[in-house]
Amino acid sequence: MKERLNKIQQVRIKQHVMMKTFTAIPKEGRIHQPLNHFDRKNTKTFPQRFMVNEGYWQRSDGPVFLYIGGEGPLSKYSLLYGHHVEMAERHEALLVALEHRFYGKSINPDGLETDQLRYLSSQQALADLAAFHHYISQRFGLSYKNTWISFGGSYAGALSAWLRGKFPHLIYGAVASSAPVYALLDFSSYNRVVGRSLTNEAVGGSEKCLTEVREAFSAVEAALLMGNEIEVGRDFRCCESPVKPEDKIELVQSLAGVFMGTVQYNEEGLEFNIVELCDIMTNKSEAYKQEEPYDRLIKLMAMYQAKVNAPCLGVSHEKLVLELNNTKVRSSYRPWVYQTCTEFGFYQTCEDDSCPFSHMINLQIETKLCSQLFDIPQYSLPVYIDFTNQYYGGKRPQTRRVLYVNGNIDPWMELSVTWNDRMVDNDSVVLINGTAHCADMNQDKALDKPALHQARKEIERQVAKWLKMHHGTI
């Protein structure tokens, strides 16, 4: 869903940029980064892609806004559109962006091989950013007078916070949007928030909606466990019948994924928003009042497949493993799965009773890919995840001048910083009522919720305050 959302947003942003009277075209470049920053004897490198937008930079001592790339390709529109771009224009900032190692074009030809993926980690990524800071500073003749502010969303939001925490002498302040700074193996609370958001009347949910979703998934699970997988496969237009146990789980995960993605990216332009999804699941009009929740779920999935132009629903676990083991095809999914196995977890299970979907989605199934793809034993994952939290501080990161921004219907807020018990000059939080994942990072639109408008004003105030503090004018 994230890849589809990115494509939708690219089209929307392109239209917006074309309407502007002035557009500064970002310049793209490559720097050769050490494959391993922590082993000086290893002289291997990889080409890392970056972009620079000088269009708003008017003063040699002007600020530098660093946009951090996450688990996907970096787009030139990252320096042409977004709330950080609006602020860069106001503050006459130099805009720079760095693509994350092993994603997009920032990878060696053999980069997806398992023995190469050991060089993929958030620690290496932070070292890349520090080296990039040095490169940009030399290239543009920057000094201590130039205030660096970092921006990022989701995983990149966590990187923004961690970069400020680990390199405070390089980054003066950081905005961390929807940032999961707390690594968690069993992220069952993700689906608890999904269920809660489906009942939230302010965004189009209702208790009835959640009840219908629960009943629909109970019916799917019962049919699969009773041996009716052929019929279920036909009902949901599966590419293959979900006969094998792992294929049944793939089907349930695919069905649940539509609801999870809808909540996470509500009103961002995906196939449905919460209002539309709940309208379908609770439709009691004369034409539909005889339908069971299972039937409405079938109808919802048919609409979804039509919207994404999918002739059928792929549920073969074997095919999934084969695709993820293909190291010749550039994909963002394989390296991200590797990072979940070695650093973060983030497995969105359904073992908690609050989950509105099926208990078939369990931790054992979610972590099995680690051993299937990378020969990482499942028992080792808790050790890796504990290290991540010890290294960065978990939900109480020892950072100063980091602004943590979250939407209260976004499931990822469970792993972010959403309270504010710090001193005024330390970290701050913004919790936006009725908004979802990274919504604050978009440019201000007239139809945005008042709470979202207010949140962006608060972000602007904080960034302006940091700039004044650094120059001693406050």
C-alpha cells in the first residue's frame, strides 16, 4: 500500500509543481560511502544518491534543511513539495536529501545478497548522514553559522530523532513525524489502534463498523478451518486456492491489510478512507440488508481489486518467498524485511484479543520469513530488538530539541513519543486529533482538518524558534 500511495502522491505533487510560477529543480548527485563505517580496514564503498535544491537559499549563513530518505527510493519531489519545503522557502534554507543505503539506487549490484545485507542498519545509515553533512558543508562552504534541521517521516522520522541524539554537534533540531523510535517484536498494539480507529466517529467509524469487521473475519477463519478453502478462494478471487496452511494465512493477511492500510493512510488518497470502508461494511439499505458481513467483505475486496487493477488476489506463500529471495530485482521489501529481522520487529500480529481480524496472524508466522530468507533464527530476534532500544533509548530517547509529531488514529503512534514531560528547551510533542500517518508532512490544504492546520503552525513555530536560538536572537 505504501508503494501505491507513493505513486498516487507523485502524480498529485507533479500536478502541483507544474502549476507553480517558480520551481527550483533539484540537482542529483552521488557520493561514495564506506560500505562499513565501523571497520576502517574494509575499503569497499557503494554509491549513495543525494539531491540538492538551492532555489530558496539566499544567504551564505542561511539554514540547511535535511530531508532523510527512508525504506524506499528517494524522489526529486521530496525537495519540491511538502511542509518542510514551504518552511525552507520562508526561511531561505538550503534543501538537501539523502537516499537510504540499500534502497532505490543507493546500492551495489550485489547489494541484496544476504552476505551484503549485513551492512544495512540504522547505525550505518546515521553514519552515512554524518558523512553527507561533511560533504555538503565542504561543497557549499558551510560553517557553524549554518543551522541544520532534519526532517523525516515514519522510519525516516526515527532516523531524524536518532541523528539529533547521536550527532547533536551536527544537527541543531529535528522534526520526527510518525516516528517509531521504540522497537517491538510483537506489535499487536498496531491492530488494537486499527480497531479503535474503526470505531472513531470523528473519522467516519462506528462501533457497528468494528462489529461487522470482526464478524466478517470470524466467518472467513471458520470457513478456512472447516475445509471450505476452495469456495473461499473463489469468493475472494484468489489467484490460487488457499489450501496450504501458510496460504490461508496469506489470504487473511491480505484481507486485513486493506483495513490496516486504510486506517494508517486515511484520507491520503488510497483506495478507501475510513468513511467509505465503514459504509460498505455496515450497508443496511434495502438492496443489501440480507447480506452477511462476510458478503460485504467479498464486495469490499472486489472493489479494492478493481481499483488496483488486480485480476486476482495472490495468496501463495511459496511465491512470496521466491520473490523475496530474488536478489536480482531491485525491491524495497527484501531489505526492509531484513531490517525488521535484525533491528526492529514491528510484526503486526493478531494475538491480542482486541485485534479485529484473525488469530491466524501470529508472531510465529510473521517471524518465519527471517529464517526462510536470511537464515536468521527466530529465537535471536528479541536480542536484536533489545539492542536497538538500548542503543537509542526506546520510548524515552535521550534527545534534546526533537519535535515528535503524531496523528492519534495512526497505529504507529504506539511506538513513538506522545507525551511531553521534558523541559521547554528539550523535546516537544504534537498529537494531532483525527489524522493518520505522516499527514503533517504534506503541504497545507484548505480542506485539511483544523487540528492539522494548527499542528503545522506549531511545527513552524518550533523550527523558527530553533533558528533564532542558534543565532542567539531569542
